[in-house]
Amino acid sequence: MSNLDYKLLQALSCVIKEQSFERAAGVLCLTQSAVSQRIKQLEQQFAQPVLIRGQPIEATDLGKQLLKHYYQVVQLEADLLPSAMPHSPQTPLTLHIATNADSLATWLIPAIAPVIKSHLIEINLLIEGEDRTINRLKDGQAFGAISVQSTAIKGCQLARLGNVDYLLVASPEFSRHYFPNGISADSLRKAPGIAFDHKDNMHTRYIQQHFGLTQGEYPLHTVRSSDAFVTMAKHGAAYGLVPKTQIKPELASGELVHICKEHIITETLYWHHWILLKGVYKDVSDAIVAHAQAVLD
């Protein structure tokens, strides 16, 4: 088999990242036809597809292997070139990190901000549920992932970050209106809750485990924003499970109340990453672990 052409892998990476052949063409300063041709060349070389052309655009199993290899090569180049060619113009290095929305809303940015400020890098945060971020690492779309999975995947290692307590909260007004006699299965049938998206099963698991209701037996908003969770709850529009660290001021001021103190969800987070990390990749990884272990339980 002929050697890999990294321009073809770059095109594959860009199409996946941009979710569009047209936008990928703009990023690569090529025509859309040229991008399509590069993908076609890659598929002809391996005699099988590298992309699933749908919504969203996804890599096939082969495409995922190629992407993982490509990102690792990019990492090695980023570590080598500044010292080997110190006077050459430098371009930003893009680092892909898979994170859950709650970590992003609370501690992740303070963790990586010092590294961002001291290096020529671009951070691409891939937001998924904490039980699905690991798939981005498996697929080669990220070099690291914040996940609840406690076992390392092949070619990667992990570090324990800490525990996150989730409290079921609502505004005092909401609690008085929907739960005047306390929270129960009957009262939950009428009270609107919040989930991150249709794949988020934390809320549904909690309600089924503790109150015996299945999804569809109660109203449930879907809001893909941790900050919007808190805003909706504060405005009395819904109740939901929110990380305690995110709402300490609201709990202290009484803007939000803990409506089910006997049942708290505690999730342990782990940082999964490629085994061989160097340069700024290692700096970001070390910063994530150090900061998380300092602020999480």
C-alpha cells in the first residue's frame, strides 16, 4: 500500500470538525470540489469509505483510526518544529478536548486558561454527556476526555479528577407551587424538569429510581446549556439536577432550594488521554488534572 498523504487526512479532519465540505474548503483555502476529491482519494486508497455522509457527518471505523493517527502526528510535529525551526513562522495548534457541559460551566476554563495564555494554541471543546465524551477519544476526535468511565481504553490512560455532587433544586416559588406537601410521584407528574438533551439519562434515572416514574410520565424540557439550567430554575420555570459547585451562591442566598435532600447523585470524573503526551498537550493535560483535583471533592 502507498504511504499516507497527510493532506488527505487533514481534509478528513477538517470536514469532521466543520461538519460541512463547504466550510472545510474555506478553512483549507480550497474549492469544495478539491476537498471532495481528497476524501475520494483517501477512500480509493483504502477501498472503503472514511465518512458517513449524513447529519451529523461522522467518520467510519477506518476514518476514526486515520483521525487518531493524524492527530498524534500533529502532536509530534507541534513538539518538534519550534525547537528544530525556531525562526519559522508559527501557526496556532488546535487541541481537541471532549468535556461534559457541567465541567465546562464550572472548573474547566480556569484549569486551562493559563496554558491558553502562554501558548499559541486554539482549543476546540467537544461537548457531550459525561457518559459519552469517551467516544470522542475512541474516535480520534479528541486527545483527551472528561468522563465518568473508570477504566482506561486501549492506547490511553486515565487520572481520577474528583467527585461532583448533583442536587435536585428549584426556586422557592416553584417549590411552593408544585411541591407544597413535599416532592412525590404525584407532584412530579405535573412539575416540569430539565435534561441536557434526549440522550441525557441522569434526570430520568433519578426520577425512576427514587419515585418510580418513567420518561413520558412527567414534563421535561431539554436545554443544551448548564448555565441555562440554573437560569431556568432561578426563574421558576423548572426544577433540575445541578452540580452543587455551580450553585453555591444561589443556595446560600435562597434563590434556589434543595428539594430532595435525602437523594444526592455523586459522580466521579476521570481524565482520559493518549498515553504519549508531549509539549503543550502534556501541559494542558497536567493543568486539567491538577486544577480538578484541587477544586473537586
